[in-house]
Amino acid sequence: MNLNYRLATIEDIDTIREIAQKTWFTTYEPILGKEQPQFMFDLIYSHEALAEQMNAGQTFIIQYIVEEEQAVAFASYSVKDATDGIYKLNKIYLNPSFQGGGLGKKLLTEVEQQVKKLGGNWLDLNVNRYNKARFFYEKVGFVIIAEEDIPIGDYFMNDYVMRKKL
């Protein structure tokens, strides 16, 4: 299987939304119920919100399987603290049909390589404290450095902040 990566543009928002739709609810409904994931999805993944994120400096990457000409995952990152070379992995989602085959790790490696080329030394991310993805992040070298409870509407995101040295 040959993979390709490319930077996403405004024209890719539908593709990003489609992958997010497939992954978001299966990931978060078991943890948060039905209402909070829907509220957060509508807030974060509307066309307008994604365009605003892109315009505000988030770099989005789309991962494709070349043979199938199919987008299967996306990630986004941005500068968190330029002085210390800290970047933030804002999003990384892989179509559940393709999970478990190493594609998520390859996408994360692509993000890390791009961040290193930009002078990044560290990569941070937030993960819900009950999200099993936390164990994937630990396996690939991230460590928990803090806990955050972030208000979002009438809800809270109860997250670990994790960091990896690049």
C-alpha cells in the first residue's frame, strides 16, 4: 500500500469533515454521551470553523492510499510556543475502517517530520482522559505533562496534555 500526504486547502474541507464524521462519534459517544460530541462536532467541524482554523495558522495534512485514490486520515498542527519550539497536534483522525494497520502512526510520523523541518523540538497534544488513544500516544513516545478541564459551551473537555521530544 502506497501512501501519499499533502497539505489540505479550503477545497479539502468536505474531505476533512467526512473523515471526522466517521471517526468523531464512534470515538466520543461512548465517553461523553450523544449531546456533547454533537455540540463539539458542530462547533469545531463546520465549514466556517475549519476555514477559520486554516486561516489562523493550523496546517492540515491529508493522508491518501494511492492505489485507491482515497483519503483515509487527516491531521492538523500549529505553533504553540515559537520561542521553545513547541508545536501542537490539534487533530489526528483515521477512518475507523483503516485503524489498526499502522496508518495512524505513519501520519503522526509525517506530522513530526514536518514540525522538525520547521524547527520544532516538541509536539504537544490534548487527549480526553478516557480516550483509549492515550495508550497509542504513550506507545509512540508521548508522556502526560498536565491535566486540563477546558470549558466548551455547557460542557468540559477533560484532557491530558501530552508531549513528545522530536
